[in-house]
Amino acid sequence: MMKRIMKSVATIAIAASIGVGTAAGQVCEETQFSSTNAQNYLNAETELIVNDNPQAALVALNALKAQELNCYEEGAALRLGAAIKIQTNDLEGAVADLLTAIQRGYIPATELKTTYYNISQIYLSADNKEKALEYFGKWMQQGGVPDRNQSWTLAVLYQQMDRFGDALPWAEKVLAADGANADRSVYDFLIFLYDKTGDFAKKAELLELLLARDPSDRRLWDAIAGDYFRGGQDRKAFEVQKAMYLGGILQTEDELMRVVNFYNSFDVPYAAAKILEKEMNAGRISANYQRLELLANLYQVAREFDKAIPVIERAAQMAPDGKMYERLGRSYSELQEWDKAEEALIQAINKGGLADAGLAWVLVGQSRYERDNRSGAREAFRNANNRGGRGWVDFMAAEDNTARALVIFEAQNEVNDYKKEKERCKDLEVIGNAPESCLTVDERLAGAEDALRELQGNI
């Protein structure tokens, strides 16, 4: 890089300087060297460019500076001196000469942009990042437009100074310039910057581009999902995990359970249950009590009660208490399979460990009531010994009382009907037109009254 800078500075040094301004802001009228000074300048230039001998060039330049110089000669000497000092690694001296040339107006406006750029490169070689950036900025102010490589230099400079936000746009320009053929190092650099700036969503998008190159790279899959999650884009993280599962990338129980939990968290319990059951049957997820309980939960939340029941039965057999049998009884109740509901609930009560056995007895009573086993239902409701059980007992008593009242009401209506029939028979006998049924009306009335008295006596 230093040779390129030296050649650029040397080119400026030997360029024509006609019309260059002076320190006082006046136009330099001189346009050539005196004969002695011209020879010293030529000697210095030859030693530098032709003979590649910067030390000899410096001796010749010092001989030139020892002479009285006009403005044209001084400007050329400063610029050539900068080129020589670059070669001798006197970078501060080279910058000082170029800045002096600029301040005294010895650098034409058409060459100012290039000079600022060269100063930035000299500072860059000296590892003076602040100054390098300063003169990069001056170069751009003069109309300099960074190309792909210059954008990369700016990105790296800002990154080395921990100014990650400033580095990002330049790194993005490099990626845009390289396009689909961008080197992995460009991707990795941008991924680093997105990570440092906390833009995990963009980092994940970039990782997806890399993934398109190598879909089998597991680390990329994990990084993408993780960064979407950290970036607050849970849905995208879920889609990545789903793609990994469908692609057969996920293998361990923890990985498979993560997919199940993702489905559940995004309110797709049925899909979560299907995956969980499939992987349990395949032996990749343990069919222990906790997993079975989760599977039953998922099916029940999805209102797939018929699918939940076999799972609950398996879990109930493993459970140390009767809670899962109670749950099984409730599930059968929701399906109105009352005999199975009672059987499961009685097992739950016998196995013990229920939070409230009274509630289980209420459900037993309800299952018996639905099958018209009223005495068994009352027994179960009394065993519950709680408000719900007592409520049911009172309700059934009210039902019984209503039924008896209805029977008595019907018996009373029957007595009244026979009495009315007897009155009609009397009227018809007067005119000699009574039907044969009148012959039995007293008997039928007496029977109805006996039946009514018996019903009333049993109350």
C-alpha cells in the first residue's frame, strides 16, 4: 500500500503547478525551476523513482531546499519530500509536507481530493485510526465515493474502534457490491456487527442467506432460530424450528420437545400433541408420566377428548395417586359414557391422593343419576358430604316431591271426573236415558277415592 501511496504523491509532485495559489492567497506567477534548482529536483526525483534510492533522493532534496526557492519550486519540493518520506517510513513527516503544501495553496483544487485520500492512507499505515477516518471524511467531502474495497476499509476501521453502528452501513455496502458471490468472511463480519449492535433479526436473515448455500450446516440453523428468538421474532424462530424438524435435523429429546412447546405456545395444541405422540411411539421422547400428562393436556385443550382418554388411562396406571383416574372419569363424563365415568372415579377415590374426594363423589352420583340409579346417586351425593352433594340431594328430593304431587294431582282429577260423571248419570236417570256405564260409576268413584287416600297417606 505504501508504494501505491508513494507513487500517487510522486505523481502530484511532478505535476504541472501553473496557477497554484500562495500562502498569502495570491497566485504563484512562477512556472518553472531555475537551472540549479531544476538539476537538484531532477536528481532527487531520479533517485526516488528510477533508482529506488530514497536516502539518496533525500540528500538531493535537502540540497534543493538549501537554495532560495520560488513558490513553484517550494510546492514541488514539499510534494516530492512527502513521497521520499513515505519511502523512508517517516510517515508523520510525509503528512506534514502534504498539509503544508495544502495550507500554502500548492495543491491544485483538482488534486486536493486525491491528496486527502493519500493522507488518510498514510495515517492508516501508521495505525492512526482517528486521523485516517478524519481524512477519509475530507476526501468524501471533496467528492470521493468509496468503492467496494474502500468501503471495506472504512467498515474495518470503525469496527476496530468499537464503533459497530458506524461500521454496519459500510459492511452492508460491501455485501451489496459482492452480491451472491460474497466471501464467507464478509458474511461473518456482518454477522459479528449485527450481533454487537443487537440487531438479531437482521443477523438471522443473513444467516438464512448462508444457509441457502449449505442447508446441512446445523450451527446455522441453531443460530438463526436463536437470533430470531432474541430479536423478539418468536414466530420466525418457530418457523425455523419447524423446518428443522421436518428436515430431520432435530434428533434429541430436548430438541423435539422444543418443537412441541413451540406449537403449543403458538396455540396449535393438536399439532403439538400429534408430534409428541408420534415421537413417543418412535421412542425418541420418553413415554413417562410427565410426558403422558402433557399429551393428555394437549389433546384436551384441542377438545380431542376421544384421543385424550387412552393417554390418560396410561398415565393413570403410572400415577402414584388417583388424580389421573379422576381426570379420566371427568373425560368420560364429558363424553357422557356414565358407566365408564363411575368406574374411573371409584378407582380414583380408592387410590387416594385427591385434592377433594367430595368432588369425585359428586361426579359418581351424577353418573348414577344419569343412568336412573337414584338410590345409588343419593348414596354417592351423601358420601360427598359437601355443598355440591347436598345440593344434588335436595334437587332429587324436589324431583321426587314434584313427581308425587303430580300423581296425587292426577288422582284428584280422576276422582273429580267420576263425581261429575255420577251427577250426569243422576240427571239422565230422571229422563230414563242413563247409559250402562252409570251402573258402575259408584264403584269406580269409590276405587279412585281409595287410591287418592292411599297416596295422601304415604306422603
